[in-house]
Amino acid sequence: MCKAFTLLNISQSYHNMRFLVYNIRYATGHNNGYHLPLPYSGFFRSTHRNLKDIIDFIHSSSPDVIGLVEVDSGSYRSGRSCQAQMISHALGYSHVVETKYGNRLFTSHVPVLNKQCNALLTRKGVNRHRFHYFSEGIKRLIIEAEIDSIAFFIVHLSLKYRHRQYQLQRLHQLVKETEQPVMIGGDFNTFWGSNELELFLAASGLQTANLDNIPSHPSHAPQRQLDFILHSKEIEIDDFWVPDIQLSDHSPLLCDFSLRTSVCPSA
């Protein structure tokens, strides 16, 4: 009988996948009059044209799994349509989407804010998914989805340092409880630098895909590394890059990775 993970009688197989993580800023754009006539005026404008450009970029990147942060699920900006659903329909992907604030906060009753979500999209099947919520901060959603025996988590951490540290503790707990290999993507808002994640990485055993610490914000002149793709040791990063795309204030992250799985050779 074959026993998994024995040194003898074992070979290696690989699943090659591409993961895109992108804070799209609700497809409201970036620069080009975004702050005219008043600061952040662009936040309230129609998103249709910019969303089309984002869809074109995603299509050209051909990712297997997409983690989207700051998605409009149906406010007047998006013509009462869910952007995650529109992207999925255009690309032939499946998706899960949920408000990032939770249902108990005041934001669930505020127009526009109650349509601000995060989403996960994939061209592969989702075996299962769950929504978790942090106890601290305004941005509370954690999307968990199992795809091809990998647990993907999509997050958008708090703007406050203290809240981020509590949120990382909760995220560590979820990772510790997960039996599958893990990929985490999202906007971590690490305004104090990537060293904010040192204790979390050490405790969880996760690694960053961005070994060169390439910044992702702001997209027109990146100076800060706010967005991350983190992975467990079973996953090997084959390539990682930050495309020069300025459709949001954040640059997208892309990585190709392989999942090494132990299998028995044929008799």
C-alpha cells in the first residue's frame, strides 16, 4: 500500500496556476482629474469606462484566480450592477462577493458604502467558500475559498495600525486551522512598512511572493508596498511581477505558482 509522504515510493506532480490580486478602487479610476473639481470627486463618478479597461487588462493577464479589493456591488456608480458579476460574465469566470464591512456596522445602512465589497473570481470551480469577519476595524471581511485543494484568503486590512495587528492575529488563527496549502492576497495597508508583517509571517510560516519588495502604491509612482501575496511552504512561486497599470491608485500583483503534491507512482 502506498503511504503519502514516505521518502520511498513517491514522485512529484505540479499544478501551475496564475493569481492576480488587485485593489481596483471600485473602478473609479486614478489621476486624470480624479481630484477635480474637489478632492476625491472621482470617487462618486460613473465607473463603466474604467471597468471595461480593467476587464481588458484582466483578460490579457489570463489569471486562474483573482482577488479583487474595493468592488462596487450595485451602487449608482456602477449603474446598480455588481462589478464582480460583470467581470465574471465578461470573462466566463465564477465569483463570490460580499460587503467588506459586515452587517452590524453603520455602513450597512449608508448608500454607496453598503455596496462596497471584496470578491474572488476563478475560471476553476470553487469547492467551498466562507466569509469570516474581523472583530476590529471598519474593513472586516475575510473571503475564504477552496480551489484545487488550495485555501485562498482575500483581505483588506484596517487603516489603523492597532486594528491591523489584531486582524493579523485572527488571520493567523484561520491559517493555523487550515489543512490545505494557503494563498493570501489583498491590500494590507502596511503604512509603516512591510516589517509590520514580520511577526505574522514568522508565526504562520507563510512567505511573501514579492521577494524584491516591489512597491505597488500609488500606481503612477509606486513608493509603498501595501498589497501582498503570501503563501505556505507547499507552494513554489515561479514568477512574480507588478504590471505598470494605472487604472486604480494601486498597481495589480501577478504571480505564477506551482503546488507540489505527493503522489504514488504507477505500479
